[in-house]
Amino acid sequence: MVSKMRILSGLLLSGAALAPCLPAGAQTVPVAPASAFAVASPSPAAANATVAPTLRRFGDSQAALTFSGEMADASLPFFVTAEETSRPARLVLALTGAVSIAPETSNIQVFVNDVAVTSTRLGSDARLAVDLPPGLLQPGYNAVRFALTQHHRVDCSINATYELWSRIDPAASGIDFGLGVTRLAGLGELPALGRNGGEPLLVRGILPPNAGPDAIGTVMEAVQAAILLGGFNGAAVEFGEGPGTGPGLDVAVGTPADLAAAGLPVVAASPNTTVPGVALLQPAPSGRALLAVSSATASELSRTVSLLAAEVSETSAAGTPAGLRAHDEQNGHALGAGRAASLAELGFVSKEFAGRFFRDEVAFTLPADFYAADYADASLVLDAAYAAGLGSQARLLVRANGREVSSLSLSSARAGRISRQALRIPLGALKPGRNILSFEANLARDSDAVCDPAAEASPAVRFALSDTSVLKMPYLARIGHLPDVAAFAGGGQHRGGDRDGLTVLVPGLDPAGLGAAASVLSRTALADGRTHKVRLVSALPVGETGDVLAAGTYASLPVSLTQAVRLDPVEGASAATLGEDAPAEGGILSIAANAATGPSNLLAAFSDTADLKDEFLAFVEPAARSFLDAFGWSSEVFGDEPAGAAVKPGADTLVTLAQAPMAGSASTAWTVIAARTSEELEQGARSLVQPDVWPRIEGAATLLSRDGTVSTVAAQGERLFQTQPFSIQNSRYILAGWFSRHTENYLFVVMLLGLLLAATTRFFLRGIGKGGK
């Protein structure tokens, strides 16, 4: 705490020059000059040509390793096997940057497990290599942190800060242990397969010959377990009858005869797993490993897969404290009702900033049944400081998921200190699952127009933000709500427990649809922390009442299903090419049809006074329908479901994820992932589950375009259902939240109560004063 206050006090009292900012408790080791390791390279592509086959590459995407602005940092988890920790290790980085960067005042610092290992200038393409001290890396997750300072060559305006960027090429960067093949000591070292240079890890489910829906569903559950054990964010799943090629993981489920028929080795037991019937075969030279699940009979396979799934809850991440922090930061620190977390706990490092435009962010997660509405506020208790003489536009902005929620003026003739000041964050700006809280500070001065090179060489600190700042959560309303693909992405798909399992619909058991469904389902399993039981079908079954996840092309999915999620067919798809509904008397399709047409409704009693009925409906129905629909009663009272906004994929839409509440059931949902062709479905699902896309899923539908743009369709109505034991406090917050999301209904109730109060007052007061006459 004392060291953090010194940062603020030093800014206020001395305005000292910007100094490298180390994490709390950071150490340093002797660092060789950058020139000793820098090798000129015209571009990362050229660096790729000289990548050593022994290099273990970073697993993070190019987006995670692109740094923009005047100050940027990132902490990456890097998994190291026990064998690798006994070997000499060399950190290798392939760097490239914008031509506008001034190399004299721009640099990158590299920390491994909070120990500074090297520093070098930025501004030109280079390949950097540095030997790591023995014993620095430990088995499990380690942290590799980059801290960059970047200045513009000739422009000191805020607009110029957007021209500053540097990139580390994940395909040519990582740690070299001098080992030809990665050897895994057990299931606990599966995360080592995720070091794939930023490419999605390809997990292939190997199917037994002539596999039916039950067998494929069992393989799908085993794939989920493997992805959870490896912590593979953004893994892409495919299915086939033989092994895959290139780096990745094969998951095979079957009897010894099934494995032999697929050309796989038959392994009765494996010394590197403790799960009976589960064997982990070492990666081949290509970097591909095999996880084999085998039992003597087909009836025992499901039990063996369940044992593998149980291993997920019994296996915890291992590594250094810094590495485990970096691992947890990938998905965001979990927060709940009444919880508080310092920015340090959320992965933020205290910073002194000498530039003109400060940008940084932290991530945290909220429960899948969190009800996002303006019934209360979270608060950011801020510790910061700013220098004297900032311009009139100097201001700190706090954004939640891109929405501005708080601001604070930093313009003053004298330096200022912000101590324990609470900034409001409306809960309506948050969402279930992963949330991003970002900070932006405009720190321009009038003197910036001069852009003096001498002043730029030793800039004075203008702003400091301390990691002792605290994010506090109030009481959170907890209730299930549909449609909401953000809750689905946060692990809220499997609402009914494991009693009935999740129905996965893939028309015709198309391999692309199977892969898309498994990719999406595995991503929700990562957020949920457990595997989901799967009941795979190729057509909608009769009497289905549970959650349904469907994956297919627009043409192959049943029309009733696409209509239920308000998905309009794409242009050029004729009615003859769209999916047809199989007869399902009493099934979910007939339920949907009845919900849409309904023979009669409660308000038909007004039919004898048609004019009065029409006037009554025109005034009452919109609010009543919205209120009743929230509890699943709209179809019973009005005979239909309220219409929602149409989901219309554009010509550039790659894939669509849409959801709708199931008619006739309060807590179950249809969720659909669809594309024009099988190829686009497969490609779109792989893009959708990537770490930089998945957190942006929200609303009733999310559409991903070919250029990576994400657009959402807001839900027009909502279905609520209980997920927590009844309490008056939770109910009160839910009601307040519902009215905050439906202001027209709130106004209607206020007006109705006002009329009722006026009527009752008139009734009780009409006789007052008459008795004395």
C-alpha cells in the first residue's frame, strides 16, 4: 500500500520523469543489451522463415499481441511442462511496429513471472532473443508480461496516438527449450498443446464406423472434457472417422475393435492417467496427441466418459502465482453479489503515464443468471492522481462494455489527487458472462502544439492510476432470462441440470454442423466449468421439452425453428430450398404452431361488445402482453407470443447465433447457429468462439460478418424464470429491474395507480360534509 501511495505522491510533489513501472514485488535480473539479441528482420513473415522447430509458440492470438497507443501492456499465461523446466530456455520475440514510432523514446520491457528479463527500443522490425535464468520457469502456468511505451516521431496531438502500434508475431514468438517433441506427463499437462502460435487448436473427434447419434453424442461429451482439461480457449472442433493431421488433439471413443478399425493403437491402460479406460498418447512429431477412451463394451463407454468428465472438477490449474493470475485474467475474475475486487486482483498494474491519451482495461465475469438492469449501481472506488496544467478538455472516462458510465474532470491549474472517490457504474451497462471495464484519460496540454523534441525525450508524468482502486458489486438480481445469448455464452445454456441433458440438433448429422455445435457447446462448457450431457438428434423429436442447440445451414434447419428465433431466410433462398418440418404431432413444432395461431384466448369474452373490446385492447394489451410474456403467460392469455425483431443476415454475414424462448415452457430455449453453406458454418463457428469475439455476444441474436464485425439484435421481449431460491430481496430487485427495462409499462402502472387513487379518494370523500346539513 505504501509503495502505491508513493506513486501518487511522487506525481503530485515532483512531476518526475516517466520511469519503468514494475509489478508489485517485481524483481530484476541482469539484462543483456538489446543489440546483443536484435537481428534485423524486414517483417514478421520473414521472421517466420527462420523459426526453429524447437520453439514453443505463444498460444494467444495476434489481436492479444497487438499494442496500440502511448502505453500498453499484456500478461500472457504460458504453460511449461515439468520436463521443459529442466532445460535451458530462451525467450524469442518477432517484433514489428508503425513507422511513426520514435525509437529514441519508445521501448518494450519483458517480464517473466514478475522478473524483468530484457528491454529494447521500438520502431523497427526486429527479432529479439534472450536467455532466461535457470529456475525462473516452473511447471504449469507461467506469466510473460510485455510493457510498452510508444511516442510519435513528429506529432504530439491526441489523434497521433492512434497511429502508434507494435505487434509481436505469435507464429514466430515463444520460448525455445531445444526439445524436438513436447512430451506430456499426464492429463494435467494437456494445456501445453495450446501453444499453437495464435491459431485455433484443432480438436478432432474420431467417430466409430457407422456411428449413430448416441455414439456421436458420447464423443462430443469426451471432446468437451478434453477441452476443459486443456483450458483451450477458442478450440475448433471437427469430426471424422480417422486421425487428424498437423498440430492438435484427437479424441477417440470406442471399444478396442472400434479403435483398431479407425487405425488407432489399442491401449488398455496408460501410466499417465488415473482414469480407468483413458489413455493419453504422446504427441507425434507434428505436435498431434491422442486421447483414447475405451471400454470392453459399448454400454460401458458412457460410464467411462463420465469418469473423464468428473476428472475436470478434480483437476486444478498449477503454476506460479503470476502465471495463475494471467491464466485467470483470460476469462475475467469472477464477481458476485456484494463482492469487491481491487484492480490488482483484476490483473491491472499501477501505472505512471506521461503521454496524452491514457487507455487501459480490466475484465471480470458475472453469473449467467445475472439480471442486467438499472435497479442498482456498482462503484469504482478510485485512487489516482493528475498533474497541474492539463487542458480544459482533460477528463477521465470510465466505460463498461464500450458504454460511457462515469467521467471526472482532470483540468486544474494545480496537481490533484483522487483518493477513494466512488464512480457510478449502472448495472444496466453490464451483462452476464465476461465484462470489460475500460479507462480513458484525455491529458492534453496547450504546450503540446509545440511538440518540442527535447521535452519529448524526458516527458513529465501527467497521470497515475493505482491498482489499489476497487470495483465493488452491490446486490445482484438473479433470475433466468430469455432470449439472451450473452447468458448462453456465459455458460447459462444448460438450465435444466443433467437430468434430461441437452438436445443438440444437427440436420442429417452433417459433419460441419456437428463441428459447429461441438465448438460452441465446448466454449459454453469452459464458461460453466463442467461438461454438458448431449442427446444428439437429426430431426426434432416428438414431445421435446428441454433446451435445444441447433446447428446447420439456413436451408437445412426446420422452418418452424428458424421462425421461432425470428431468423429471416437469406436473400436468394427460395422456399423450395428451405428446410421442411417433419410431422411431429404433440412435439415442439406443433407447440410452436399452436403458440402462433392459438384457437382462442381469454379476451374473447369481450366479443359481444366489439367496440369496447378493441378500445380496451388498444390501451391495455401492449403493457399486459409484455408483462405476461416475462413469465411465460402471454400465449395462455392472448393466444400467441409477442413478435420480436427480425434477424436478417446480410450479404456479408458469415454466421448467425440466435435464441428464442421455447413456447409452452418457461425455462427452456432454442438456440440456433446457422450459415449459408456448410463451409461457412464451419468457418463461422471457429471464428465465433475465439477469445476476441465470444465476449461480444449479446442480445437475442449476434451476427458475425466476414471481416470480423459483430452486430447484435436486441430482444424485444423477455421470458423470466426462477434460478435461485425465493427471497423477497431478490424478487424486489427483479421487479425494479424489469420496470427499468420496460419504462412504458412502468408509466402505465403509475398512471393506473394514479387513476385508482383518484377513484378511491373520490369514493371515500364524497359523503364528507353532507351529514351536517
